Amino acid sequence: MKIVALLGRILFALIFILSGISHITGAGVDMTAAAGVPMAGVLVPLAGLLSLAGGLSILLGYKVKIGAWLIVIFLIPVSVALHNFWAVKDPMMAQMHMAMFMKNVSILGGALLLAYFGAGPYSIDHRKG
């Protein structure tokens, strides 16, 4: 059953690695700027670096507690700035943003668990320990 921790880390990390790569290349800058985020051209690639670094750390099982905190640092401002459902007037858009916000809150919970418990077996961190 030790393999479950590895599978969980892989599945958890994928969204951050893939979105991190696209954010570094500038994908999402226009949407972020339209949401009123200042300096989106700088902040989106920076968020992409946080996402990619945290995701790779978790995937590899190397310094996972630090990687998980990078994900926390990424998720909190992104969730509040881009999925502020409480400020959206269109009911369907508000519902979509609420779902995205709650997805991020759920993922935030997983990141906090990784920040506390670490990588688990089948990880670089576990081999060093």
C-alpha cells in the first residue's frame, strides 16, 4: 500500500506542473489582467514558477514540505484574486467561480497535509531520512 502515497503525489503534482509550464510562457496573462490583477505580465509567470517548482518537488518527493508551501503560496492569492465568486454579478459565472474557488480550497487542504506529513515512502526525502 506504500504505492498509494506515490500515486497520490503524482496525481496531485500534475496540475501544478502542467499549469506552471503554461503560466511561465504567459498563458493566462490577459485573463488575469482582465480580472484586475496589477502587473499580470510579471505575476503570472512568477506564479507559474511557484507552481512548477512546488509541483516538481512534490512529484519527485524532494523537499516536499517546502514544495507544498510553495503551492500554498501560489493557491491563496490566485484563488482570492481570480475566483472571487462573491463579487461576480452573473449567477452562472458566480457559480463557476465558486466551484473553482472550492476546488482550490480542497487542493489547498491537500497541500497543507503534504506540508505537515511530508512525502511518504518512495520519495527522495524518505531515502535520506
